Amino acid sequence: MHTVVVGTSGVTASDVLAVARDGARVELAGEAVAALAAAREIVDALAAKPDPVYGVSTGFGALATRHISQELRTQLQRNIVRSHAAGMGPRVEREVVRALMFLRLKTVCSGHTGVRPEVAQTMADLLNAGITPVVHEYGSLGCSGDLAPLSHCALTLMGEGEAEGPDGTVRPAAELLAEHGIEPVELREKEGLALLNGTDGMLGMLVMALADLDTLYKSADITAALSLEALLGTEKVLAPELHAIRPHPGQGAAAANMLAVLKGSGLTGHHQDDAPRVQDAYSVRCAPQVAGAGRDTMAHARLVADRELASAVDNPVVLPDGRVESNGNFHGAPVAYVLDFLAIAAADLASIAERRTDRLLDKNRSHGLPPFLADDAGVDSGLMIAQYTQAALVSEMKRLAVPASADSIPSSAMQEDHVSMGWSAARKLRTAVDNLTRVIAVELYAATRAIELREGLSPAPASQAVIEAVRAAGVQGPGPDRFLAPDLAAADAFVREGRLVAAAEAVTGPLR
């Protein structure tokens, strides 16, 4: 099994995906253990002094004015975890929780938190044992970190609360730790706070969304090309010289992808035949511009994610010169903004895909295709309601595109009087990504059927490869009405698992 070694300088997006989704093992680098020990010496020295230090010998948030005596500090750290583990609602997905835990470990290993090496090792042990704390949907405002979600993880470290074992069964955390020979940790000064104070949940969901969207944007280029073919459109608008004079990188990449899929098509260029058109509709002609803008948004989001992956997010932090200083680096605004940007871009990509699907189904705009791509229109309804489903998904995505980061609800007796809502932005983006997958699947279903209905005209080799692969995956072609939901589910899985991109790339080579 692949092993990810965590050092002091952060981790990569591929590390996060390996641990969160693929179950990779985690090890602490020697430099991380040394940095943990050195920072802990600083915290222990400060804890022994009579002067109050936030997070070490004081209360938290609006209660930071109280100096806590040494005999109560272990209780203080235990209490912050228990009281902050106040999430509600449905359970969060296993991959999200694993990303959350791993990214918190990343910051702990930076040597800026003052956590003891044995606590960090126990965090790695939980991940390696496949023990996943039960984390709930609601409880983070995206400021002072993803507090409630991280608290539920810290609670498991203490051997309290509930967690899911490697077999998928939810049980008391104490039982799971005992079965795997893991000793619960007893938190000392600063450690409880250090385990809760980060943007790890929203960052983990950003990293995973970017990975999924990378596949989905390629998928959308492929289905846009298939729709262009099915509508007998022209590929001339995809010429590199046209996109070079408006040099947005994403736009050029999307146009190049579509052109690669369409190479050798016998369906394109018929826009001047029986019903001449000077130009194709915007949903066809402007596909690279819309998909390209989304790609460029992803590039910015990836830059933010990479910076955050290299960061140590905690408050207070231990500095190399021995100071322990309060700061505001836990504020989730940088991550929250790009999560919202991505939801907006995904909604627009879904919207243009739905417009192409609707055009394929409308006999007045499809240039010779049967109404709703039905076998016997009137007796058969064809894909009429498949487009309804697609429209409903797009409508929800437009609602999900409303920014969460524009909101702020003050908390902690007005100490935390401006929050990012980054966790909420991440949660709605996950739904948007799921919906975008389904929207692209419906366009794929419609476009492949429409191409097969163009008798006497041959699609591009890449298009033909996609059609053959999707039919082999259980998505049926033209014919009388049938129970559509299984076909749509099979098309969804075909897109979601990356098989659409793989089928096209088997002919085109790697798409951009």
C-alpha cells in the first residue's frame, strides 16, 4: 500500500487524495518528530511561567481573559474538545473526515502548534487503522477553524464519542481504539485548541472537488463535441488561431479538446445543407468560452489550495524564535471564496450543457432529428423527461451558486464577529459537483442517441469509441420507450468513474 510521509513543509493535493480516498498509510518524517518535540519544549516552558498565554494557560474565545491554574489545564483541554464537539445533522462522508484528520496532522507536524509527538503519532495511527470519527454536517462557521468537525475528530483521539471502524460499523470510539491497540491521548496545555483550529475540512473538500472537476471539465468538452456533431454543427469555430487572439488558457484547452474529439467526423460541416445556418447557437459555438472560464477559475482555486496545503493554520502559533503569538490565520476567507467561485462555474457549465440537450430534443432546432429523439413520437416520449431531470439538477445548481462566503453570523459573544462560512461553501460545492456529473451524463445519453439516429453519416473515431464504450456499460441506444432511470444511472456511473474521458482519450490521446 502507498505510504504518505508527513514532514514539516506541508503536503500535496495528491497526498490528500491518497489518504482520503485510497486509504494510503501515513508516517511521520523524522524532521516532523524533531520539530514537534522542539515546539513542545517552548510550550512547556511557557506553561511553567506565571504569565498567562492564550491557549496555554487561559480560556478560549470570549473566555480568554481567565487565567487557568495548572491543576485545571488538563481538564480545560478535555473540556474544549467535549464542548466543541457539538455538530448536528447527517454524517459527513468518510473521505471528507479522513481528509480533515490528515490535514490537521499536516499542520501539527509543521512544528508550529506545540503538540507533543505522541499526539501526532496517535492521529496517524487512527488513519492507518481505518477508524473514522463520526462528524456531522453542521457546526462550522469557517472561522477559528472548522471547530465542531475537528472537535469530533479530537474526541475520538481521547477515546470518547463514536467512530466508524474499518468494516463500516459505527461503534464507541473507546472500543475501536482498544481493538487496534491505540492508547487514548490525555491532552495537555494547548493541545486541545491546536487540534480544533484549522481550515482542514473546507480545504480537504476543495482538493477533492478540484480532482473531480478536472475530470468533469474534460467530460463536458467531450459531450459538447458529441452534441455539436449530432446537431451537424461546424468545428471551424474551434480553430486554434481564433482562440489565440483571446488568449485565456482554459478557453484554448477546451477548444483543443473538442477539436481532438471531432477529428475525422463525417457529421460536422453540414450546417449549410438543407437548413442553412450562418452560425451555430451560443450553447454550441461558445462551449469553449464557458468551459474555459471554469478551467481558469479552477487554476486560481488550485493556487489557493496549494498555498493552504503548505500552510500551518493554528492560533496561537509557536514561532522559531520561541514566541507563542496569536493570529488570524484560521480565517477561512481565501478557501471560502474559491469554493464559491467553483460552484458558480459548475452551475454555468451545467446550464450550457442543458441548453444543448434541449436543442437536441426540439425538432424545430435539432436540424432533422425526431422530436425528443423518440422512436415513434407521440406513442413514445423519448428523452422528454430525462431533460426535465437535467433541468431540475441545473436549477438546484443555480441555487447552490449563491455564495456562502458573502454571509457572516457573529459568534462567541461578538469575539468572533466575522466568519467565512467556508465549510458551508464546501458542502454545497460537493452537491454541485454531484449534480454536474448527472447533468453531463444526460447530455451524453442524448448526444450519443442523436448521433446514432443520423443514418448515413459517420461520427469521429473518438465519438464512435465513446458510443461503443457507453453501450458496453449498459446505456442503451435508440429504440422504443423503456424504463429510463437505469440507463441514466449507468450513464452517471460512466461519467463519474472517468470512463467517458478514458474512452475518448483512447483515440485522442491525453486531453487537456
